[in-house]
Amino acid sequence: MKQYLKKFEAQVRERPDVPALCDYGGSEFTYGEVAAAIEQYHIFFAAAGVRKGQKIALCARSSARWAISFLAVNTYGAVIVPILADFTPEGVSQLTNHSESILLITEADIWKKMDSEATPLLKGVINIKADTLLWGSEKIKAAWNSRKKLFAELFPEGFDTGSVEYELDNPMELAIINYTSGTSGDPKGVMLTYNAMSDIVEYCQQNIGDKPDVLVSNLPLAHMYGLAMEFIYPCCTGYTIYFLGKIPSPSLLLDSLKKVKPALLITVPLVIEKLYTNLIAPQLRTGPAKALRNVPGLRMAFYNSVGKKILTELGGRIKHIIVGGAPLNFEVESDLHKLGIPCAVGYGMTEACPLICLEHPDKYVPGSCGKPIHKVRIASPDPERVPGEIQTKGPNLCIGYYKNPEADVAARTYDGWFRTGDLGIMDEDGNVFIRGRIKALILSSSGQNIYPEEVEQVVMRNHVVKECLVVARTGKIHAMVYLDPDTANKLVNEDSQNAIAEEIRSRSNAFLPQFSQIFSVELVDAPFERTAKGSIKRHLYQ
């Protein structure tokens, strides 16, 4: 297996003038320009006394310069520590300090809110946007200020991309520490090797595509899903990547897809569901559409016609949509399948860099999360019918949690399998179906296991429901519901609110077994808080 940075090196050598990393509507860097910027970083690191294996934190909003900074640290042999830009200043300080980072690459407004005394190991802070030094020792200042002069002296006839070579015979060494939490008292820094990331890039090239293309990146790069699937894999494959810098509105995403025309879209359910609400659902809910959908001889032609229109709206070249990070609404997934939209839901976690299961849309079974990319077992006496913990093995897995041996022990079974904490089943063809988190599992008074995610999927079939979270209180099932704003605005008094809540409850219970019937529906005034990958922060609402 070829090391992933060697694959990136090959792109620099072979395609130096091709745009590589671009801010949508902003700066663009070719593969050659990226390599030159990386070299300047390397000159700075060396002059600053940075040793291979030392940690460098990166906390900024996703952008082309974010990606360049990551590659600079990664190719130098230092350990990169991506930190989400929306963590609190205290959280950023804690993770920078916990990781023992000696440099921080960030934005001026983030650094301004941080307490420098909380990061005593830091020697310098770089402003990623302005390409300036925000703070540093005299040695760091001298190294930063001299880097361009030294670069010019080192390459008097210009930077030669044909001679770029990254000395990286280090497959099992630590490459990335990716934190899965921000300000908890016991941070979990997932330790990932060069080999783990190389394995994921290899898998993606073999199963998604190994030819250069274009891509719109809409996920946070500090999260492993966006980092691996929207940046490292495509960059090592020769893609031109356009960074939106944030989870986009439907209009921004559609605009970018129409202009960029990618063949691949990597995203989360939150984005797909927004697209569905704004683009797809209106074409399926008109009077004529409902009539055509119910005529056997015309149903297929109707869906094919609408599906082609949707794909045209998405740029006209989409061949593969991968959705991950959280469950996809059942109705949305079902309609996408009927329309012929090539969509597949995958499954993974930071510790797996991030893939555990995936399948090509042509072979994908709706409702599943694909097939294992390596080894997966279900810890159940009857894995096809009785949910058990999903456990996995493979070269893509982390080597542990940074300075957290207790978490290391808890994450492994006695015989060496990694414990995901998720419940699922696996059919005879190897398709894995997620049933929920072990921690979220509800045990009914009759001893039945209730999977809140399954109840939520039923509630979400009500068109007026935008978000739902199911919890157990005093032994009964309660559904917290955030309504579609158009519906919520029509509820002028308490009686109308109670009526819609009762209607949602009764409609949902008609599709639920007796043991998981909803006792009450509570309407909430605001969307639920979510993680970077789009899943609801359940612990906040228990």
C-alpha cells in the first residue's frame, strides 16, 4: 500500500499547474503552489526548531489555507492536531494544552479570545488568514520572518515541483490527533497513524474512484469525516477541491454544485434533508405529482423524469452521493431511491479514520449503512435478528487515545476488537443496519429494548416535523419535536399547539409496536444542538 502523502507527492510532480485547493469564489492554489507553500512552512519549522513527532494545533475555519497548513505539518513529520473552530475559547486552549502543541495555526479572532496562560507550552501562534505571526518568542519571530528569504535562496531558479519528495518511511508513526470532544474533563484525542489514513485513501480510490475530478467540500475539515473524505482522499487523487467553509444553505450548495459540476458529493443528513425540503419535496407534493405517483403505469416514468431534473439541478454529473455522520430520514432516503438519485449511507467514526461500512449506490440496500470495509462482527447470539454491539478490526483503526489509557482499555474487547458503542444487525449478504447507540437504548417496563432512533424515524414521517428527539422519562416514551417553521407560525394559541402535538403522537403510534408507543409529544422552540457531523447532542436533552 502506497503511503497517502506519496500519492499527493505524485500529483504535485505530474500536475503542478492544475488547481488543487480553492476557496469557492476566492483564492485558488495549484498543486505546484501548494507544494511551494508547504516548503516555506518546512523552512520555518526547521528554523524554529520543530522536531518530527512534536504537535502542532490547527484551529480555523475550513479553507484552502487550512488544507495547506495541514499538509505542511503532515509532510514535515510533525503531528497535526485539528481543532474545530466552533469550540469555545476555553475548549481550544484545553485541547491545545492537552495535546502538548508547541505551535498553533489559527485566526486572529480565535486567538484574541483565548487565554495565553492556559497554553504554557505554546511557542508561537500563526494567523492562517493573513499569513502573519500573531505571537511568538524571538526565535519563532526570526524563523517566521526569514522563511521567504531562505526559500528564495534555496531555489534561486524557481521552485522545481519535479524534485518534490517527502521523506516519509513512517507508516506506523502518529500522524494526527483528532479530538472527539471539546471541553469535557477527560478529552479523547484519537491517535491516527499514517498507515490508517493511507488505508482509507486506498479504499476510496479502489471503491469510489481513482481519477482526478472536481469536488465541493461542505463539511468541517477538523472533523475526520470531512478531513478524510472531502480533502485527503480527493487531494491524493488529483481533484480540484472547492471549499465552502461551512455547512451551506441549500441555495449556496446548489449554486456551487451547478458551477463546479462534481461527480461526487460527500455530505451529512442535515444537508441532504435541507436539499430534499427545498428542492425535491415540492416536486413530489403537488396535486398532479400525487396523482401520477399513484398510477401504476405512470409511476416509474414520473419518478425517472423528476430524478433527472434533480440531478441536473445538482450540476448534471453526480454519480455518487455519500451520506454519513448520522441517520438519514427514512422518507428522504426512500424518495431518493425511487428517483434514481445515486445515494448511499455509510457508517464510521473518528477512531476508524472514519470508515467502517460503505457501499456503492448501485449495490446499496436502503436502510442499511453498507458493507464493512474490513472486519465487522455483531456481538449478539443472533446477529441477523437480535441487535448487538458493532465491533470492528482493520488497519484503519486508531492506536488509542492520547494520554487516556482508561479510554484505551474500555474501547477494546478482551480479544482485540474495537467497540463502537453502536447497536446493529448484519444480514446474510453482509449489509449492516444501525439500530442506535448503546447509551441511548431504552429498556421498557416489560423488558423490551427500545431504540429511540427507530421511533424518531417514524415521527419524522410526519411532514410537519423538522427535527425529533426521543427520550425516556419516568418509564414512558416522550418525543421532543421541532416543527417546520411554516407550520409552527400557524399555531396561534395553546389549543392549536396541543392539537398538532396530539396529531403527531397518534399518527406515529399507528406505526409503532405497543411497547414503544409515544406517551407525549413536546413541541420545542428551537432546533436541537448538533455536533460537527450533524448528529443531535442527546446528552443535553436527557
